[in-house]
Amino acid sequence: MANITRFDPFNELARFDPFMDVNDFFKGFAMRPLMQEFKSEPQMKMDVSEADGSYLIKAEIPGVNKNDIHISVDGNLVSISAEVKREKEEKKGETVIRSERYFGKVSRSFTLANDVDADKVQAKYADGVLEVTMPKKSNGHKKAITVS
């Protein structure tokens, strides 16, 4: 019995293999050779959780100086941006064979269910992971409205 596999064209588009085998040219409908022209953009991966009246954000931003990370809060809109800088260290007689490290600006913006108390936000950056604790803003007491 034949194995059935699902073809995902976006997975093939996202792959980047500069050392591709020539015999592998037609695999994936010749998408990989076409995609070698495009550079992959840096991405910021993050987790957002909610507990004890606050939000906790963990964002992976490797290779960034903590002074190059910017966080802004406007009500329930949160924006995090960082700039990854390329190190220009060239030695005489050295040739770069392959370079996969990126540089440039990365940013993410998202909205939360509740407003954030911007005065009490705390952030720390260690080992390439940014942790931001954002307490929810107390909007006073809830009031039930009766419809007449």
C-alpha cells in the first residue's frame, strides 16, 4: 500500500537551501531555486500568558543589545521592536563560506484584552529572551446595566 503524504507549498517556499543538490532541482515543483533570490526576514517569536492580574510576555530576540530594545504601551496596544546589528569583523585572508545570521530591525505589535498600567511595566533581558510583566489597569468596579 502506498504512503500518502500531504504537500504543503508554503513549507517548500519557506525553506532555503543554498547547498542544494543539482539532482534535487525538480523536487517541489522547482520552487527552491526560485526562492534563493529572496532573503529571509528576521522574526521575533513570543509567548503571551495571563496570570494574577497581569500579562507575561516572553520574546526571543537573540544577538541584541538591551539598549536596542524598545517597548511601548498605549492602553491595550503593545509594541516591541529591536535592532540586530551586524558585526563587521573581517580578517585578512579569511573568506566567508556561508553566513546565516541576519541583521536589521524586527518588531511585533498586538492588542491585549485589557488595558495595561504602563507605569508598572517591568522588563528584563537575559540570554536572548525578553521578559515583560504588564499589570492590568484596574478600570474601577463593574456595573450591571438593566435594560428597560
